[in-house]
Amino acid sequence: MSDCCAPAKFVPPPSPSPAGVLKTVVLIGPPNCGKSTLFNRLTGLRQKIANYPGVTVEQRMGLMAGVGRDDLTLIDLPGIYSLDPYSEDARVSINVLRGKMPGTPKPDAVLLVLDSLHLTRQLMLAAPVLAVGLPTLVLLNMSDLMEARGGKIDSLKLARELGAPVAQISAAEGTGLDAIPLFLNKQTKRSAAKPLALPVMGNAESAHIWAQQVSRKTGYRAPLSAESTHKIDNVLLHRFWGPLLFLLVVLGVFEVVFSIGQPLSEIFGDFLTGLGELARPLLPTGWVQSLVLDGVWKGISSVLVFMPQILLLFLFIGILEDSGYLSRAALIADRVMRAIGLNGKAFIPLLSAYACAVPAIMATRTIENKRDRLATILVTPFMTCSARLPVYMMLIAAFIPNTYYLHGLLGLRTIVMLGLYVAGLLAALATAWLLKSSILKSSETPFILELPQYRMPTLRSLALRVVDRAHIFLRNAGKIIVGVTLALWVLAHMPVVQLPGGAYASPQLADSLIGRLGHFIEPAIAPLGFNWKIGIGLVSSVLAREVMVSTMGTLDAADPATRSLGLETALQHDLSLGGALALMIFFAFAMQCTSTMAMVKRETNSWKWPAIQFLYMLAIAYGAAFAVNHIVMAIVG
Amino acid sequence: MSVLSELKVGESGILVALDLRESVQNHLMHMGFVPDALVTVLRRAPAGDPTVYGVDGMEIALRHETAAAIRMRPPEDIAIQSSVNAGVTEPPEAVQ
């Protein structure tokens, strides 16, 4: 254990600070210094953390239960370099700190988190934050790493220089944190304002000179930067190997998702079916059994089956984000991004959209230029999110043969999947180019990207991500999918018909309400190679893409022609090869996600943009599906 | 007198001034690009641009046109350089 966690290192405040009884404490600091890790420690919550600047883009609140002070609210804020807002996320932090954020309580105390590996630069933020006048505890994070790498700081002297208490901590290891409750317990009585001997900083240059003086006076010795980061970058940012490895990483992820995820998913599917059969004798025969097992359970389990693949994908994205590779990917991609008129920084939200577009759209807050930000928001839903995965998996398993090329290294299914990902990416880039060369033209904003040092992703944080995702997946399955499946089942069994004998029975599927609705929209989608059941799936999947899968499960169970078949064989009954490929392309391009549309509305403050986005993406999806269906028909005959 | 974009990989220089818009200048200064800072060219991105610079123990990537607006002078000019940047170690990268 390093000595940073010994209570002796904690420097008591020189004088009691002005405050009433504490209610709200705010965490502030430069980007990527570990605020969210500390927030999670202090509250016991699970705020997303990763190794790149700009992970947190809005304020989060939690009770400080982790240190036994659940009477206190802690606010986690996006990282800032200075108190001049230059992007949307920084504006949030500054407003909250100054108590000018509507709906967020005024802070009574500040925990200023600084990364001790780069203390000189980080100190530039200390002066303006201390000048706000709130009681402040300065936390030097990652002090274990700093000492391990030969760095040094006299925290007593630093406390004297700053006129504020200083503690050395490691948020990741959880050491030194006892300084925080100690500090907070002291802030109970209102007292005279403390004198602050800090210079008023007019500009960045004087702030830097001051920070250098302070760091020299306190004997700060910066640690050696980790050699490993240079060595890893020599390979990962190599002129030739860098881009090649980037491609290999992407290919490898898909191959693993298939080759490990598929068998896992089959085992899980058998388990779910078995569970349903186990419940069968417990349910009264007739419509109850039909509703619960053939309706709801079949619908839910057809989506749940894909959980192993989705969780594997999240695990890989987590490794990329936590290790620090994401910033390197943005660096490699900057050339392409600039050719289409976007900033290389836009690549980070686009990459995280492979998991889900909703957080990705929030992540665009780090893009300083407003027009660049809007363009990025508008193209993000084209990126292949994990909700498309079940639809692709279902169709690929049913229609694409499991053949391998290159001595078993590359599967045809992987190639088709990759093609769909590339199609989405190209649509995003082309649309961005279109927007940036027309309505969203702007002068170029400089690309300033910080490359964090590589860190080994911790098992704990990876496990938390996967568990959280499983949670969200199950909750969605519980809410949206159960609701949609119930509605579908009811519509498929209405209106009830009277048999000649006087008994009542469900109608033929084609005569049911859902059948009539399906046949009503069928002419519009027939040119794409879709039948009416697919049409119902398209309508219900506007709520969320994975609903497509549960809808097909429910409808095929209700249809006598496909009832006895598995989902894959049933699909072969519904679709030709052309129609199946057209359906995949349709899903690659169409905006079928109400959560994304709600988020776009929130971030652009108008329904105009989500509406335009929905229609634009629908038009492209329709056109592309039409073309694919006809081309395949012409080839296959 | 030269500009940052003219330095080769592995070379270092002392920052003289930033000829950039004030907001950009401020942002860069908060990231360590202040007058008298020692800046080292660490590597170029695979496509040749942007370039990664080492400053104040951090690695920051800038595009060519931004680096072209940062005026530099050779490091030999100033003796206090080593003390100003005491402890900030940026091992010069070998040219690839």
C-alpha cells in the first residue's frame, strides 16, 4: 500500500470556510482526471467511465452513500480546462459550479479533482475554481501511479499555496478517500470568508505562469511518462500497421461475436424454450396458454436469444474505450473525417454509436462547433448499433450459408455482417459530406485531440458495463417487447368469429385485424420483396429495432403455415433471398428507434431535425432495399 | 524563427507565440501550449496528418494548419528551458 492513504497526509483546512450546513457537493476537474471513477466510489453508483477525455457530458447526481453521508448530494460534471466555456459540456459544468443551472441545486462545497501525473497543467484550473469562493478540497488523483513512476509533490506546501486543503488519493484503488468525509464534516458552521491570496488570472498565459510557480514551490516532480504508451503507439499508430491493425481489430471482433456468440446463443435459446415448456403444464390450456407461451414468451425469447452476442460486443467496445485506443482511432480517421468536412473528434461519438446511438448523440456535446455537432447528430443513427444485431443475426442465420474462406479464417456470414456495417458507415459519411457542403457549411474548427496514456481495462469496470447492458436489455425486453407482443397477439386473434355450431373461435390470421392491417400496407412494401408479416414487423420496429425479431416470432407462431417451424425456417417461408438481403439493407439505413428520435429532439431543441432525419433515412432505406431486391432477383432469377 | 509544423519527428522547439483565434489560443494554452513551453514532435498520424506533439507531459494531436500558426524558436536559444520544464520528460522518438 502506498503511503498516500495514511490519514497523516491529509492537510486540514487552514481556516473554516464560509458555508451553512452542507447539502450539495460538486466534483469538478479537467477532462479524464478520474472524476467519474471517484463519483462511483463516493456514491456507490455506476456512472459510465472510460479512458478518453469527454466521457461525461452532462451532470449526474447521487447521494454520497459510499462514504456514509447519504444526506449529501454529489454532482459529477463534465471535465473542463478553464472557466471559459468552449463547448456544450463545459458550459454545463461552469453553470452548475456557479449555481446558475436551472433545476440543479447550488453547490455548497467543491471537490476539485486534479490528475497528479500532469499537475502543472492541471493546476491552471485551480485558481479560477478556488476564486469562486466555495469551500474546496483539492484531490490529487492517481497519486499511486505518480509515485510509482518517480513523481513527487509536497501536498502540505501545495495546501499553503492554494489556501485550500489538499489530499492525495487514488480513485481507482479507493485509497486516501477518508480525507473527503473529514473535510465535509468540518464544513458545518458559517464563518468569516477566508482570505484568498490567489492572483486574478486574466488569461491563460498568466494562469500557466502561476501554475508553474506553484508547482515549483511545492517541489512537484512530474512522473516519467509511461514508456509502454510510446511502444504501443509505435505499432498502433504506425504508418502501415496502424490502419491495418485497426481493420483487423474490427474483423476480429465480428468473428468472435459470431464464433463464440453463436453457440452461446443457441444454448441460451434451448434453455429459454425449455423454460417455456416447463411452464406449459402449469397454465390452463386454451387461450391463456396460447397468449403466454406462443405469444409473449416466444416473442421475448426470440430477442433474448441474442443477448450473448450483444454482451460480447459491449465487452469489446468497453476494452477499446477503457484502454485509450478510441482517441487513436480518431487520430487515424481524421484524414477521412476532414475530407467530408467534419472534425476528427466527431469520430469518437460515431464509434461509440456502434453500441447505441442514444449515448453517442449525447457525446457530441464535446464537439465545439455547433454546425459540426448538428451534422454529427444527424448521421449518428446510420452507425450500426447493437439493436440491429439481432435482426442481422436472425436473417443471416436463415439465409446466408455458413461457408468459410481463407482456410477457415473468414466466414461468409462475417463478410455479410461487415458489409452491413460498412454500408451504415458509408451512409453516415456521405450524409455528413452532403450536410457539410450545403446547409451546415462552416469554417473549419481546429482539431485538438488529447491522447491519454494507455491503461489496462479493469475487470471490475468491464464486468459492470456488461452487467449494466444486460440489465437494459432485459428491461427493454420486459417493457417494449412484452407490450408489443401482447398487442400483436390480441390483434392477431380479433375479431372473434362465430362458428356454425355457435362456438367462438379466433379468425384466420389473414382475416384478423393484424392481417388486414398487414395486407393494407403490403402493396407499399411488395416491391422490396417483403410480405405483409414483414410489413407488420417494420411498423412495430419503429419503436425499437429488436422488436422486429419478437414480432416475427409472434406472427410466425400465430400463422398456421409457419407455426410448427423454427424462426429461421419460418423466415425462409416469408422471404426470398432478395427480400432477406433487402430487409437487412433496410435496417442498415432506416431510423427505427423512438429513443434516438427523442434524444435528437432533446439535443437540438426541436422536432424538426428528428422528423427530417426519419424521412431522409426512410427514403434511403426504401430506395436501397428496392435496388437490392431487384438486383438479387435479376441475378438469382 | 520557424513554425511548429516545420519541425521533424523527434525535434523539439520552444514556443514563441500562437497566431490563432483567441478562443482557440486559450484552449491550446490550457492544454500546455504556452510561450516558453518545450514542444516535441512525437509522431505523425498514419495518413501523415495530424501530428502528435508532446507538451507538458501530455500528447496532443494537431492538424497541420493549426501547427503552422504556432511560432517556435530552437531550444538552444534558452538555457532556463530545462528548469522551466523540469521533470517533464519527453523522450524524443526515433524517426521511423
